[in-house]
Amino acid sequence: MEKEQLNNIITWVLILIVLVLAYMVLKPILIAIIFGFIFGYIFRPVEKKLRKVFRNKTLSTIIMLVFLLSLIIIPIVSFTPTLIRQTFQVYGDLQAFDLSAIFNKISTPLLSEEIIHRLDTSLNSFINQSVNSIMQSFSKILINIPGILLQIFVTFFIFFFVIRDFEVLNKYIAKISPFSIGTGKMLSNEFKSVTNAVLMGQVLVGLIQGLLMGLGFLILGFNNILTLTVLSMVLSIIPIIGPWLVWGPAALFLLMQGDTTIAIILALYGAIFVSNIDNLIRPYFLSRSSNLPVVVSLVGTVGGLMVFGIIGLILGPLILAYALIVIEMYKSGKFTKLYKIERRDEIKSKKL
């Protein structure tokens, strides 16, 4: 083996070792770093407008940071105790709910006692498992509060420098990118489109749907509105599932208890207004070219939820969509075509 080849191997081994060690260092805060970049992407247009007013990028970034901190921390501090209390109340209410009596009341002429017993057992088991999973999640959050605070600090630290030094960061990424200029621009446009589709068309629209569902619960006089609203928001972000998984069972339980009028109003409000509001508001946030396939959204959301937890609702679809973009561009030969075109233009310019 020649000395030059040996040096190349040693160099690549050292680079690989450094990259692995860097990943091990960053792994505990990697999600926080990613969210810092995501928040930077979302709020950069707002910061650009602030920069025109204050004429100082550091000052405008600090104002943007304080605004974002207030937007996140104030609701968490204000509503978390109430949310925990209401979740325990919902858990107790579900445990005390007598499903068998309701089935016996409305279904005896249609179903046998054995079928009613199986339905009762299955529903009780499903409810218990679901509520226990939620309670375990709350317990983990309470136990990991120091770690969560550290993650939040890292997120906002990254956010500050992403917003303030966006142009410098963008140039640096372009320099170290293995892609050609044309390919890099094409990838950037595709990533921007799919990021808008996930953040605006899926997450933001889902949050709005959940808030509207909470408003309906408030008007109809429900208890534990905050828990129902948060649950509606989370489920509304997940494609296909949506808020019907909250208003549907709620309306059914009201109907079983004899509150027919409220049950019908809730069902109509949820089915006609809340579940269809996305068709009205999504075009205001997205162009048609940035729509994300439902299959990608659903698989990415569910997979992200299983791997990353609640933040996987955002990360899952983004990661899957980015991967599909790269695969599709490679499959269609756009990487190679763009490189050949740019290389040909470069040779022509040198000849001239």
C-alpha cells in the first residue's frame, strides 16, 4: 500500500472518529438544536421586519427571543397545574363511568348479555390503557423538569444565533455542502416547501382546530376544558385521525346519558365546522405546490410520535419528507444532470 493511500485512510478514519464523538456529545441535546433551527426558520420573517424598525440585528433578535419565551413559558407556567389537575379528574371520571349500565339500557333488545359484557370489558381496557399512558407521560415530564429546562435553554440559545447570524450560517452551509450550487438551491426550495407544508398546513392548522374544539366545549358547558382542548390539538395535528376522536366519543357519551340536544349540537359542530375548517384556512398558509401527501404525513407523524414522543408530531413528517425528496431527486437523476450542466457552463466560461 502506497504512503499516500495510507495517509488518506488514516485521515478518513480520524474524521469518522471525530464525527462519531461529536454525535455522542450532541445526541442528548440534538432535538433541542433541531428545534432551535425550526423556530429560527419560523420566526425569521418576523425578525426581519423588526430589524427594519430597530436597525440593529442583535436588538431585534433579543426582542424576538423575549417574545418567543413569553409565548411559550407564560402558558406553560399558567396552565400546567390546571392541566394536570383536570387530567386526573378525567381519569377518575372515566374509571367511575359505568359502561355496562349504559349498554344494558340502550342495547338489550339488540345485543346479548355476553356481547355487552365483551364490549364493556374491551372499552374499559382501552380507556384504562390510554389514560395510563397519558398519566405516565405526565409523570415523566414532572420527573425530567431539570432536563426539560436545559433542553429549552439550548433551543433558545441556538434560536438566537440562527436568527441573528442567518446570512453567515447560510453562506457557511453553502460552502461545506457536497452539492453543486444549482442542486443546493433546488434542495433548499424543496425543503422549504415541505417544511411549510408540515409546520403551517399540518401543525398550525391542527392547533387552530384544537382551539376551536375547545371553544365548543366551553360554550356547551363541559368540565375539564383545558385537557379536552390539549387532547384535541394533539389529535388534530395527526392526519386522518383529527379532532373527531375527541368530539365523537364525547357526543356519544352525552347521548348515552340522555343529553340528546347537547350531543347533537356537539356532533354537528365537530363534524361540519371543526373537522372541515382546515379546508378553509389551509390555503391562507400554503400554496398548492407545498401540499404534503397524506400518506407521508400520517406515517411520519405516527412513526415520529413513537420514536421522539410528542415532538415527533413535527419531526417525523419532516424527516420522512426530506428523505423522500433526496431519494426522488437521486432517482430522477437531477443531481447528476445539474452537475453536468454547471460543469459544462464552467468549462465554456473558462474558454471564453
